[in-house]
Amino acid sequence: MSMSRREFLRLGLAGGVALALPFGTSTCSGSGGGSTGTVLPSKARLSEPFQTPLPVPPVLEPARSDASTDYFEMVQKLGKAEILPGLETEVWGYDGIFPGPTVESRSRRKIVVRQRNDLPVPVSTHLHGGRTPPGSDGYPTDLIMPRGMKHYASMSGHGSMEMEDARRYKDYEYPNGQRAATLWYHDHRTDFTGPQVWRGLAGFYILRDDEEDALPLPKGEKDVPLMICDRSFDEEGSFLYPSLDSSLMGEPGVEDDYMDGVLGDTILVNGAPWPVMEVSNTRYRFRILNASNARRYELALDPEPGDSTSFVQVGSDGGLLGAPIDHHRIHIGQAERFDVVVDFSKYEVSTEVTLKNLLGDGKTANVMRFRVVRKEKEESTVPSRLSDMDEFDALGEADATRTREFRFTRVGDGGKVMWGINGEPFDSERMDARPELGSTEIWHLRVAPAAHPIHLHLVHFKVLSRNGRRTLPTDAGWKDTVDLTSGEEASVLVRFDGYRGRYVFHCHNLEHEDMMMMANFEVV
Ligand code: C2O
Ligand code: CU
């Protein structure tokens, strides 16, 4: 039996072989300020900012419904989009569009999404933030095969993995046994998540419930999902990404210079470069998602409203907060969501308000623009009490029956650098934690020498502390992803509710994830 790259690595470490790791290298370059990664410059001429109207992804209609369940269907396929003016971009999208169609569902109403694969590569779909049974969670090797592929033998060291007969679709079951929240779905194929999400495989999943419906928050046209991500483009307009093998069927990974992460030089919102949205002088709710591979943002409004803060946060990854939180700025790591209300009545009609990225420079310092174009009667408000958070408030350190520690660092494979957790690169065969169903644990997460947004599947958690001190205002509420910068640590309190079975936790810098910064836990 031949030995995989990972087995070599473990033996190397076990034998005490000294590894020369470039720990000293800077974790950002170009205009990636605050992000871990390297900017990939576009070859195409980029568009002028604030010209394209903000698109909003279409909401998917169910194919059919019965008493207990709504059934949806999506086809993952090639599509064409005009992202830069006059140029055509090939998209690998859910239903061929980027972002994919928005799935809307209701708390405790089950849905089934049939995903078909018409792409030339294997895919796996994960509902990020979903409390999902293990068979529908989009485990990285739980693949839907491309056309014409009978069996799958990965060339990336999964030699021992045996696949059943190829299937071309999979029914994902989402029981939705959780609160209203802004979730998203995206590709999770082992070793190739970074390039496949970059090509377009990501969409919103909005879960609603009666508690939220009853609130006087902005609704309808004024409840707007914003998927922020960065991309780069080649001359003809196609997405540029430094894959070692652009067919995504051979060697995984990116060119050495991009090991820390791939940063685009073009900021897209809902798939459009630096778009503009016309608004009335009223409140709007924005469900902000950072769907970037490696870029982190610090969002701010310019100008700031004179007598109040820019953003009133009403929800986090796991749904509504107990009470709103005012922010002048919002740090958002990859995969995090912030539900915020912006009150445009603080501006005169005809004001142009730019959503800035204070971590960017040059073009990446801008995200999008709002143009206050008309007066309108205000119908919404932000109540001082949003949601019943008794369960969250009651959850304390004393509930934890066990503490675990996970270090997110580089690991070396001879001269080659990868990323790992507690010194180990991902291995689908290795179980790294076995929490009991219904139990509560404290997980200490420490990261170096780069920023790592840490995500756990299945659960939402409470951030207890950062660096032994108080949490940040942006850590509030139920979280499924905690964004840590180099040298930071956080303690999170996790209740393993939901389902027994195998899940992953990982860094949501997608290049780190593909280069093995992932591990398994099994709820027993
Ligand atoms: Cu957003 Cu494991 O993923
Ligand atoms: Cu990372």
C-alpha cells in the first residue's frame, strides 16, 4: 500500500525530524491589510466603482410541498455572468448563478434540497450555520460525482478512500430545528473548497420564525442580504485563481506565494463589483456575510451619521441578539454574519454614503455605496428587546463538563508548508474529539502565525473570553465562527445539541482549509 503525504508527515513528526518552517514570513502582502494572504492582481481592466446597481439573488421556489416538507431542486452548473462591464465571466454556480439562489425556510419546517451536479468536478454542499444531521452536512468527502465519472480516486492522498457507485445528485435534508438566522450554503469538497467557492459556489439560506416576524424590523425590500467577497479576473474576464491544476481534478492547492490565502483586488457584493443601491431615508436591514476566501473587512460608513452609530446590530451567526448593539465599525472575518440596521434618515436626501473597508487600501478600501434618493414614511423601528435569550444567558462555564484545547498553526511536510490543528493536518480517519450529545464543553482556540476564523459545524457557541479578557462587542450572541488574529486565543462554550455523528471544524480561510487546517469531532 502506498503511503499518503499525510502519513509521511506524521512519521516525520513522530521521528522528531526537524522541520524548517518559514514562521517568520509576513502574513500579508500587497493591499491585504489585516488579512492573511497575498493579493492576486487582476489582468482585466477593473470597473469604476459605484456604477453597477446592487443585484439581489432570486429566491428559490420549492418544486413541490407536502404536509411536512418543502422540496427544492438545484443544479450545480456552468453559467455566464457579466461581472466586469463588457466582459464575460464563467461562473460555477448553483443553478449557474453567483451568488446562488436564496433558499428561504421556516424554523422547524423541514426542507429537502436536491443538489444535482452538472459541473466537471465532484462537489459537496454544506449549510453553514445549519443544525443538520451528519448525512446531510456536506462532509468534505461525501461527494456528488461529475458526469461520466464512475468511481472517484483522489490524487491528493485519499488513496484509501473507497467510493460507492457514482451518484449525480443528493438529497440534503434540513430539519431547521433552530432559530431564525442568516445562514449560507457553499461548496465543501475536500482539498478544493477554495477554488470552487471562488468560481461561484455560494448562496444565502435565510431561516425565519414567528418571533422574528413579530418584530417591527425593516422587512421585504428593506431586508437585504449582502454577500461580500473579493475576486480577481484575467484579461478576458474569467475568475483568476492560482491553482496548481486549474482543472481541479489533479494536484490540489495553490502556488507557494498564495499559501497564506488568496486575496482578490475586486470587491463584489452579491456578485457585482462595488455596486450602488438607491435607498429612501428610512431604516434598512442588511444581512452581511463575508464569503471571501481569505479577506477580512472592517466595515464603516462614510460619512458616519452625525448623531448616532453607523450600524445597529440585531443578529449574529446564530440569529437575533437579545438586544441591539451599536457599532461604529464592524470587523467581519470569513463566514461570519452580521445582521445590522442602518438608518438613512440620519442623512439628507441626495447624500452618497459609502460602505468602506478600513482594512483595505486603494480599490479594496471601498465595498459599495448607498444613494439616499427619496423621502419615505418610516414604518420600521429597532425594538430595545429583540429575542428571548434565556438559554444563552443561562449557559455558563459551570455547565462545562470538559475542556479541550486546539492550536491552529502551520505544520510542515519536509520543505512543504501546510496548515494544521494541534500539529496535525486533516485526516478524515482521525477523530479529534468525541463530545457527548447534550453536553457542554469549553474549547480553547489559539491561533498563530496568521489570522484564522474558526468554524464549528452543527453547533452555535458563546464566546467566553478573548486572550483571557473580555470579549469584543462583535463576539456577541450565538456564533458559529470566531475570527482570531495572529497570536490570539479565545475560549468558547459549546453545547453539543442536535445530532450524533461525525462533523468537522476548521479554519474558514479556504486556502488554509484546503491545505488541511481541519479536524473531526463526533457527537456520541
Ligand atoms: Cu462555511 Cu465547513 O464551512
Ligand atoms: Cu487559517
